[in-house]
Amino acid sequence: MVKKYFLLWLVLLVFVPKVTCQVGEFESFDGVHITYTDEGQGEPILLLHGFINSRKSWKKTALKQDLLDSGYRVIIPDMRGNGDSDKPQTDIAYKNNAEVKDLILLMNHLNMESYKAIGYSRGSIVLAKLLTEDARVAKAVLGGMGIDFTNTNWDRRIMFAKAFDGDVNEITKGAVDYAKSINADLRSLHLQQKYQPVTSVEDLNKIKIAVLVICGDEDSDNGSAEELRNALGNGKLNRVPGDHNGTYKTEDFSNSILKFLK
């Protein structure tokens, strides 16, 4: 009996595919080096992290593991200015949707013909612009986001841009203190907010792929999720339990997204 189970273990060891995580790097259009992880096999999914965060923010989420367990290939970059990617200090490095260009070139670098994409918080803002620039995205998820990012003069964006340039108030103090505690690059964070992508409602209307807007039921930080859903050409909306900082880590968030992706 012991021998039988030993042989079964050997068979599983040989034939069950292992999920390996490869850390890669490529040079973007302006010489900035972008670091990313590429894990698993199957249909590719691009995951985009939020503000004052990095690819590692997805590490312990239910979603990342569930995607891998479901047979997806999961690609997660550190967007410029974050994590192990370069943190340029000049305005020009963030102007003209530089982060979106990075993502298109990353997917070129990986020879992607088609992929799905999931963003959370600021990652959703960048992803929305990507949807207007890259026809290879087959389905998308905008997590933790409402309609407000479509406003060029969004007061919350301007407030946080000022905060990371030294003009801190009671609303932004916690974010600045947290960024300092993890040794984040404050200059880069300022520039990320200053030149954050803006996608107009008119451009959202033109997006024809299926897009899921998903937010925590206690999350209203970034405007109306319902209005964002309505602005999309083929938008869907789901509310799950949670606030802005915690929702993306939960099983409810993951289960809703996996159902949508199928």
C-alpha cells in the first residue's frame, strides 16, 4: 500500500504542471525600466495595482491565487515610479500617458495577441485609458473606481498631487505618512497624480468590450460607480462587501471577477 501511494506521488510530481513565477524587466519607450512578474500558464490576465502600491499588493489577495488556480497566466507590473521599476523625477517622464505606453510595450514585449485586464483604484484609471489605446484587451475589470476620474480638474487628484509636493491637509496626511513609512518615492507619487490619465465620458462610451465595474459597498471615494458603468459602452456593475482599502483582497471580489471573466 505504501509503495502504491509512493508511485502515485511520483506520477503527480512529474505530470502536474508547476506554477512558476518569473520576474522580468524591460526598457520602455523613454529608457525607463519596468519590472513585472509573469506567473502561470493559459489565458493572460494583466493586473494593475493602485496608488502608493506595487505588484506585491496582489500577492496575498484571493484574486491572484484564484486566477492561477483557474489556469490563467497572471502578469503584474510595477508601474513606473513604484516597486522595483524606475522612479524618474522629471515631469516629462509622466506626461502624455506614459504609464499607458509602458503597458502596451510590456504586452508587446510578451508577444501578446489578446489579453484581459484588471485594475484597482488608480490602476483602474490607467486601465480605462489603456482600453482606448489597445484593441487587444478582450475584457476588463475596473475595481474600486467611480466616475470622477473623467474630470480633468478632479479636486481629489489635484489635492493629492499637492500633498505629495508638500501641501498636506487632514485628508491627505494619512496617505503621505504611509508613503513615507514604506520609503515610497514622494516626488514620483506627486508626478503620478499631476499627470494622471484622464478618459472622457465620450471616450468611455466608445469602449465596446465587456467591462465590469466592481466596488465595495462602503466605497464612495472616487465618485459614482453607477455613473461609470452607465458611461461604458458595455458596462456591468457589481457591489461586494468592503471599503476602498480592503475590498480587492476579499473572496467576494475574486469570485465576482472570476464569474465575469468566464
